[in-house]
Amino acid sequence: MKQASAAAPPPTPATPAASAPPPAATPDDAAAGRLAKGRIGTFDLVFFVVAAAAPLTVLAGVAPFAIGIGGPGTPLGYLLSGALLVLFAAGFTAMSRYVRNAGAFYAYVARGLGRTLGVATAYLATLSYNLVAPGVAAGFGYFASTTLSDLTGAELPWWPLSLLCVLGTGVLGWLRVTLSAKVLGVALVLEVLVLVIMDIGVLADRGTAAFDLTSFDPSVLTSSGGMAGMFVLVIGAFTGFEATAIYAEEARDPARTVPRATFVAIGFLALFYAVGVWILMGGFGTQESVSTARSSDGPQLTFRVAERFVGPWLADSMHVLIVVSAFAATLAFHNAAARYLYALGREGLLPRRLGRVSARQGSPAAAVVVQSAFGLVIIGGGALIGADPYGEIFLWTNSTGVLGIMIMQALAALAVCFFFRRDRQGMSLWRVGVAPLIASVGLAVLSVLAVLHFDLLTGRTGAVNAALLVPLPVVLVAGVVVALHIRRTDPERYGRLTEVDVERD
């Protein structure tokens, strides 16, 4: 059967309804398996996306590592990564006008590259997001345990704290999505505040000496042997920005809300990361900062800068807020993972019970329960075998998950080109053709680099890395097999896959 989704021209986008208060979930919506519409605004979406990126965790926990392998050009690496994702967002947001789906990536791929590849992407998305969420919860337990020990002397194992994190995010995921947005908003403001205070402290002391313009000289990228590994770490810092489309079914005026939130989030993250890392390196001077980042004291670089240029109270505040940052990121990824489970349940690609919606809350209730249970199994299993919460559970699950998301981004960008290839619907060739093609190639190259330099992400080699990489092609093949089986045994159902996701208001 020919995959008509790739051949048919895009439908005309719906005209947004007049502004109105967010509607309540109705029993009819729940019975039909629909999420509550009109509850999420632009800044709610921005909070989901930026909180998932966890800026404090990136600048305090990941940026020193990136500086160590990328050298002086690391700030430029963040800017270039942001520019690549802006190109991706140009086409991504154009397609979001026509496909509004809680399983964003797989619906985009299905509509642009065909349903078979779309189903394969669906399984890859489900694996990736469901791995990232409990991994970040393990990171929460690690940060919470060490922070309690440093500040109070109390010794508490990481795993009970991680279990509380999973349960807490599960409760918030069950409740109205706007509550999660408020929690994430508060966490994000606190994270950004302490980092801005650190930047001000460095600039007040160092002045213009903190600005080393050589960091933005393209030649410094080619002079560093760790450029490839640095870009893998840097691009991972933006993971989660695509969640704007995941919430399109629940957004107010999604034709405007999703594009605005996507560009605001990517622009903010690119500038905040680049400037933050630049000033961080300017605290001790570029060369000394790179040397420190490559030493055993590297993980403490951000905290040392905060303590030296502002005071011990800021370093202590950062230790506390990195726990808040990890919780916020867990909540954001839990919500995204649950919506993928919901979307696949609604399609019948996973048990249909996952497509059930809470009549009162308008949330994907069954998917929330399953995602939380999966997180409890990962955390409980890790505790039983004595796994390191950060060096193993966090790094390993997130390395696999982030790589899977990068592969999906490359496929989604390519899908945009095919979706609009016959009818651009009045949009420019640059937006729906050239920009997404460049993004697809760039993301594909970065995905290959991630595989080749996977040891930089996991800290392991050999059999461990092979075991972490194998699930990605396995689920892709499984998705293809399932799709071909549906096409052979139930052509009518195959032809309806993703059709529910086209806006018909």
C-alpha cells in the first residue's frame, strides 16, 4: 500500500478561536481519549522546555566537562548549537501548524516520511524519553544526598530521595498540567537568578578582563582535539526544547503558541549558555579555567567561581538549587514521556489503556502511572545492585536517551522537507526546505559523532557502551516490523495512523 501521507499536500491550518479562559476537562474529552485543550500558554511552554534543559545543572555539572574537552571555544560551541537548532525550529514550527500531537516527533515523521518510519520513530521516542526521566531522578537523589551531607552532616542514601522524586513528579503529572508549569516556572527563576548573581560578581571584580574574545574565534574550534566530543555534550544541553510540540494538543492557540515558545526557548538557552560559560571561564581566565576543568577539581569549577567572586553563601545556594533543578528536569521529562506513552496507546501501538485520560484533570492518567512505575523499577533496581546514581544510572540512561532524541530530531527535520515538498502553503523555501535540510544533516552528523565518542558520555568503553547503544536500533526495527504487520493485516487501520493528529477545529 502506498504511503499517502507523504504524497498528499498539507491541510489548511485551523483558524484559532477567539481568546477565552482555559476550558476545563470534560467527561466527553476523557471518554474520547482527548487531553484537556487550551490550558497551556506560551510562557508555560517555555518553562517546560527550559526547565527540562536544567540550566543550573548544565552550567554547574556539565559545562566544566565541556570546557575541559572543548577548550577556549566552548562558548562558541553553545552558540553554534543554538543556531543549528534554530534552523531545525524553522521547519519544525511550520509543520506544527498542521500536525498537533502529544507524540510530536513520531507524528511529524509519519506525516512526512511515511507511517512505517513514523511508527519506528514512535518506539524510539518512547524508549528515549522514558529512559531520561528516571535517569534524571537518580541524579536528583545524588545531588540531594550530597547536599544534605555537606550542609547538615546527615548521611542519607540517594535512592529513597530518588524514589520520592519519582513519586512527586508522578503526582504533579497526574494533576492539571498548569500546576506543573507553575512549579517549573518557580524552579527556573531561582536557577537563573543564582547564575546571574554569579555573573554579576565576576564582572564587578574582573570588569572587561572577563571577556576573552578569542572564545568566539572559529579557529579555536579546529585547534581543539576534543571538538567532536564537546559538540556532543553541548547539543545535549538543549535536549527537551521539542517538548513545545508535545503539548500542542493542550495549548492555547497552538498555531502561535508553539512557534513562539520554541524560538524563545532555543534563543534563551543558546545565549544564556554561551554568555554564562564565557563569563565562567573569564572568572579565572580562559587558560586557567580550561586547565582547572581538565583537572580533578573540574566538577567544582562553577562552585569555586561563585564562592570566590560572590561568597560561600552563593555556592551553598547553588548546591541546594541544583537539587531543585534536577527535580524540575525530572518533572519535565516525566510529562513528555507520559505523553508519548499516551499517544502510542491512543494509536494502539501500545496497550490502548495508556490512552486513557483523567476526566477531572485532563491529564494522561494511565500513562503517568506507567511512567512512574517504570521510574520506580529503574531506581529500585539500581539501589539493589549498588549502582552509582550519577556515574552509572544518570549518565548511562541519559546517554542512550539523548542520542535517541538527536536521531529523532534529524528524522523530523527531514520529514519537514518532504511534508512541504509539493505545496509550501505560502511559506518560503528557506523555512520549509533549506533550513530543515541543513538541520537534518547537522543533527545526523552530531548523532554519528555521539556514537563514535560515546565513551565521553558514559565514561565506559567496550561491552557497556555496546549494551547501551543496542536498544536504539532494536526498537527502530521493532517499530518497522509492527508497522508492516499492521499494513499487511489491517490496511484500513494503517491508513488512519496519525490522522487523528491533524487539527480539525
